[in-house]
Amino acid sequence: MTADTPITLAPCRYDDHASAILDIFNDAIAKAGGVRAGVNLSSINLARVLVDGEQILVSTRGAQAGPSSASGSGGGGLVNLNSAGLSELDTLPGVGPVTAQKIVDWRTAHGAFTSVEDLLEVPGIGDKTLADIAPHVTL
């Protein structure tokens, strides 16, 4: 199974929501071949509502850029939408302190970004701003 192979889970009904989340998560991991060495499971928000057909990306340890490596200016590095702070987000084209705060607020309310296009759900970010930001960000 490659990283791009989708995993299909059997439809099911759970009476206990907490158990359902963990069972679905564990089922998905098992169908993907288990947890591989170096995988960072802490990047998965188990409290987030899942959507049918959704892909959940799991990063390797160290793949999420922290404040010291999430630079959007000068160094040519990409800003990680799921871990960057206000100062890193503020380096993105078309993003100032207010929009950076809105990105952080969205991330706090909804969990990790699952795609760069999720930025369209952030108030004040439209198609043009997304087009400017997209080449400079990662998940």
C-alpha cells in the first residue's frame, strides 16, 4: 500500500461516540498497514468530526515545521499551516497580523488544516489571496 492509496472503511453504527472515534481511527491505521516507525500520530485531531470520503494525512516526526523552521521569507522554506505562529503566518503574501490571527482562530476552532484549500473557510481569505498564499504553505 502506497501513501496515495485510499483506505475504505466499512460503514458502521456506534452507540458510544468516543469508542467510535478510536475504533475508526484504529481501523484506518490497521488497513493502512499499521503505524510505521517515525510517524507522528499527535498531528491527528481525534475530536474532529470526520466526513465520508475524507483523507487524513499523517506526517512523519519532524515534518511539521516549528516556529524556527517555518519561515516564509528569505530562506525559501514553506510555512506549515498547522503549526506556524502569528509571526510566521504574517510573512505570507497578502497576510497581515489580522488575517494571521484569523488563521490561528480557525485552526483552534476546527482543528488542523487538511488541505491548503481549507484557507477559503477563513474569513477574509478568498480565491486571490489563496492563490498568493498556496505556493508558500504546507501542511
